[in-house]
Amino acid sequence: MTEILKSSWDLIAGLAVSLWGIIVLIATWVWDVLYHLHVTSPRLEGLLIGIALAWVLLRRERHPLLRVLSSPLKLILDILDLAWDQIYEVIQDVWGTVSGWVKSCAGWCKAKVVAGTSWVTEGLKKIKEKLSKKEE
């Protein structure tokens, strides 16, 4: 009977050691792949992370664990959305203000140029009239 127990114990211990070896082997492989992606292919790494995050966000309503995992990402996306809206509004306001200033400055300059040319034109007309009277 002890032989059977010892043999069974050896089987369980051997399976546990084999299982631990498989886990270590898979973890080492995953680490090597991630290290390789991070060092030599950062764009591919970013693409894969983006695809994984999009997958999590698409399936967040189906499983409570995915909802918990995606809540920080959802919070970040909401913050980025609000920031984008605020930046867009600021750019629109600044553009409207600057274009208004430029238009008013251009209108002022145009008015001064028109006033100057009309003043010169009136002066030239007076000189022409004086010269016309002298010739007669």
C-alpha cells in the first residue's frame, strides 16, 4: 500500500514539476517576445496594444471583468475627449478674435489710405483748377 502511495505521490510531484516547467517556459517566451517588440519594433508594439485595448473596449459590456479592466481606459478616453473639445473651442475663439483684429486693422488702414488718396486727389484738382484759370 505504501508503494502505491509513494508512486502516486511521485506522479503528482512529477506533474507539478512538469506543469511549473511549462509555465516558466511560456512566461520566458512571452517575456522574450515582449522585450523584442519593445526594443526592436515599438510601432508594432503600440499597434498591438491599441488593438488589444480596442478589443477590450468593444467587449466591455459583455463581461464584468472586462468592464473593470477597461474603466481606467474609458476614463482616459473621456478626459481626452473633453480636452479635445476644449482645445477646439479655444482655437475657434482665438481664430475669431485674431481675424476680427486683423479685419478691423485692415479696415482702419484702408480708410486711412482712401482718406489720403482723396486728400491728394482734391489737392491735385485744386492745382489743376488754378493752372486752368492762369491759362485762360
